[in-house]
Amino acid sequence: MRFGKWDEVLAVAQPINTNDFLVDRALWHFARGLAFAAKQEVAAAEREEIALNAIVISEEIKKLNSPIFPVSDTLAVSAHWLAGKVAGAKGDSQKMITELEKALALETALPYMEPSFWPVPVRPALGAAFLQTGNAAKAEQIFREDLKVWPRNAWSLLGLEESLRAQGKAQQAEDVKRQFAAAWT
């Protein structure tokens, strides 16, 4: 998923349809929804969004919540992230941004844990959405915020470089490009 290998994502078999695998199934729908949205298969992405949301708001998921693992709050991040990507695939840029901002707010509100309850930072996706909509300055801000939380995050360094180039800040972009090359290795 992180590398956009959408056909490989879609080839993963569905987890067993029991309550023992609710989280697995939720994340499976999330990843599939992102894949379909990226491939511009909107109807399929919407089906995955509906299936994900059904799990996220289910009583079965709420029963898994504990002080040790806030399951429903964690999965809510995925629901808003996917809603944002589906909106983007449909051409609704404003909803895309709004939903990704909600996902970020939910991610940020999760209690501290190592490893993090939500394993994939939302800010790079939000920054990419701002780049997609032509708001390179806001994208730069988001990528810089992510680098404060996740220093040397290569995805945010790449996005920061792109946002700087889009603003005509070539020298800063070259500096970040070198940081990206070092971080990526």
C-alpha cells in the first residue's frame, strides 16, 4: 500500500469473516479502498468505504476498545482517510481535504504508544492532497509539521521537495532532495 502497488494490494485474500479478525478485515477494506481510489475505480472504492464504515461503527469493534488499545478511535482514522481518497477520486477536492484533516485530527488525538496505534502517518497524504489541489504553501506546512513528529520521514521529505519546487524555491528543494536521498537509503 505504501508503495502504490495497487494490484498486489487487491490480490490479498480477505481475512476470515469472524469477529476474531475484525481489525484485519477493516484494514483490508481500507487498503482495497485506497487501491480502487488510486485506480479511479470509484464505485469499487465506495463499496470498500461502506464495508469499512460498517466495521468501524459496529458494536463488535466497540467491544474491543480498552485502555490498552482504542480500537474504534484508531480505525476511525482509516475511515476518514479512505473517505478523503474516495472524494478525491470523485473530483471533490474540498471533501478530500476535509476528510483527511479529520483523519489527521483523530490520529493526533490517539494516546501515545510505541509503536503507534495508527501505523501510517496521515500528514503525507494530506500534504499530497494539498499539492494535488495546487496549494503548495499549505502542503509545505503540512510536510514540515510531519517532519517535526517523524524526523527524516522520506515520504514527507519527498513531498516537501515537491511543494518547494512548486513554489519556485529551487535551492531549498535541492537541500531537501539531498535529505531525502540520505533518508531513503
